[in-house]
Amino acid sequence: MICVSVGERSAARCLEVLDGLRFAEVRLDLVRDAAQHVEALFAGPGKRIATCRPGRLSGAERAELLERAIAAGADFVDVELDAPLAHRRRVLRAARRAGCEVIVSFHDFEGTPARAGLERTVHRCFAAGADIAKIACTVSNPGDSARLLGLLEGGRPMVVVGMGPRGRLVRLAAPLLGSLFTYAAPDSGRPTAPGQLRAAATAAALEQLRLLGKRGRR
């Protein structure tokens, strides 16, 4: 399954990009007027992940936007593993009340930790209240890719992401090996993370990999 990550500068443009998407992440931190339009961004058809990364907004502003997104109908909410405990608990409470699934995410923009460190991080995500653990790491070599994909062996509800140009193999292989979905950039919008492929290219590549897999079983 492909989740299209949408983070346009205006809500109006986000709504244009979201139109017709079956599964999308809305990066509220990137939408300058999100506070005025958050309900509209999550009221339409299709599954939606509400995400608001740290940086531009205060912790209280981020938590409020996520709570409003949950109340408006977000199917998933993404909260960072290293978010302040009070912020994470506030968002989790709102999600539990609304039946919204919680993604607890970990990002490493410098590299990919050793396998033992990755396993500890996965454990921490679930201990923090995750329904789904998301592990996103910058990939520099094949060993990084192997360690990330190896996290899927246990059959836990996870999303594994390889960031950067060398992480594209992980983005494509992960959903075929047990990752619940993979992220892609809109076909006519701005990428929201390093190494994202466009949605159409991702779908085409996944289909080719599936066909190759079927041929290999004959």
C-alpha cells in the first residue's frame, strides 16, 4: 500500500493534491494556514494520517492541531518517539477516545543504527503506545538497507523507511516484505522527505517487483 505524503504550503493546494487519493499523510507542520483549515483537510474520503513535525510550531500548537485532526476524522496520528511525554500522552488520549490508530515514529537523519539499537527503538515505540511503529533511517550502504528490512521479520505492525537516494530500495522492498505501507511523494506536489519517489513511479516499481516475484515462483 502506498501512502502519499502531502505537505503543500497552503491548505487550498493540499486539498487539490489530496483530491482522489485513497491514502495520504497530511504534514500539518508544512501547511502555513493549517490552523484555519485542519478540519477540511481530514473531512474528505480516503484514509488520512495526521502528522505535525517539530520545528515551526510550538509543542502546544502541534498537539492542538493533531487533536483537531483526530476529531475531524483522521484514521491515524503520527507522534514522534522523542516528543515530550506530556505531548505524546495528550495526543494518545485523543486518539484512543476517537478510535484513531497511533503511529509512534523514530527518525535518524544521520544514518542507520546497529541492529540491536534498532530493535530497542522498536520496543520503545510499542512501549510508548504505538499501534504501529515507524522506523525511518538514512541509508548509506547495502548493510543499512538489510538491517532496516530485517526489522520486518517478526511480523510486528511496522512501517520501515529508508531515507536519502540510497534508501529507495528499502522504500520499494519494505511493503513486499511486511511493512504496512510505504510513503511516496505526490505526482504533482512537493516531496516531504529525502529520497521519496513519486506515487506513480512507486506504484509501477512495486508492480514490477510483484511480477518478478511471481515469475520466480514458477
